[in-house]
Amino acid sequence: MFFAAAILTCTAPIAVDGDTLRCRDIGLVRLLSIDAPEMPGHCRQGRECTPGDGAAAKRGLSALIRGKRVTCITNGHDSYGRLLARCEAGGVDLGCAMVASGHAVERYGRLRCR
């Protein structure tokens, strides 16, 4: 399926967890190429979840976006209907920053960090 990439601004971003943002204007955005630990109680039985502290990952993503303009380059939707995107806040790639801080791991494709 073909999907045309678009550059979008995430208005009033809120970290849902360590790899998902909620934007007032565009809804849920899943950060491409990373996986963060799930929030407590969200790792369903039989699913392989990234180990670690989901609440700490959420706090880490929240700190990265706090008071900053968030822009995202879209790349389709996932099976949950979330927009998939590479996002930046204040010129910092959120996926790369989350992996560098230890709050997430690279997964689902190639993460291109500078």
C-alpha cells in the first residue's frame, strides 16, 4: 500500500507512554523504529514486551517534548490505527534520544541517528 509522507506539527503533545504521543490535532502518533517498555499493566499475556520501567520511559519522553514544538514526518499507520512517524522536538529526534537515554530500544526498522 502506498502512503505519501507528510510533515505535520503535533499541537499540545502529551506522552502516552515512551513511544507514543497524543497530539490534539492529529491524534495518536507512534514513534518509528523504537520500542519502549509498556506502562504497568499494559503488557498483554503472550506478548513479548520490552523490559524496563514504562513510567520512567513516559517521563523521559515527556521531558523531551515539554515546552517544545514537535514536528513529525509520517510513514503510514500501524495495526492499532496510530500514525507512524519520525518526530523531532527542538531539533532533537525523539526516537534517537529515547534510545540514547536507555528508555527505549531500536526495533521495527532502521533508526537513523546523527
